[in-house]
Amino acid sequence: MKILIDTSFLLALSAPKDINHKLAVNTLLQLTGELLIPVVVLPELFYMCRVRINYDNAVQFYQRLQTEDFTITLLEPSDRKRMSEIMAKYKSTQFDFVDCAIMALSERLNITRVATFDRRDFSIFRPAHCAALTLVPEN
């Protein structure tokens, strides 16, 4: 079973002082299936690691993502089109760009699980392929 990985989850993994670090580490150890990181997560994650921690951490964590069991997933034109539709439909919520990418990928790839600590956008979104996305770790 595949799971999409959001920036907030990876940021918690990268920062030992993050309030969700231990939970992220424990959750990662329990996840089964292919771990997919949308390519648009990488620049956001690198920037946040650099600003919140430091440049060396950002570089080291980026390198770690290249060697562990993560698959970097590209956006296709149909995903970008779907992202625009999601942004228009949920305009009043002002969904994050990366979250919209994850939402579109979840539909195209028929994935129902997302590893994230950002509950708001994913809880509001109603995907076309299932009733709701399953967010892990569970609260």
C-alpha cells in the first residue's frame, strides 16, 4: 500500500527538537508500503530546514532522502490541472500549493493515506476516489 508524505512529516523527522519528532520517527518505523514524496515537497522542505534549523541540516536531510526507502514522485500535466481545480473549488480555504499537489496525486494514484501533521487542509478536502484521506499518524 502506498502512502504520500507531506512536508510537515518530513520536517518533524529532520528536526530532533521538533515537538512531533519522536512521533514521526515511530510512525515511519511502522509504515508499510511505498513511501512517495511529491517532488514539490523537496524545495519547501529544504527551505524550512534551512530557516528553522540550519543549512547543514537541510543538506544532510536532503541527502538522507536520496538513500532511504523514499520514492520521489513527479507531477504530471493532469495533476497540475487537478490542482487548479482543487484550488478553485476550495478557494476560500486557501489550500497550500504542496497540499494541493498531494491531493491531486492521491486521486491519480488511488492513494488514501497521507503522512502529515498538517490536518486542516487534508481534513477539509473531499477526494474523488474515496470518502476522505486517512491521515497518519492518527490523532
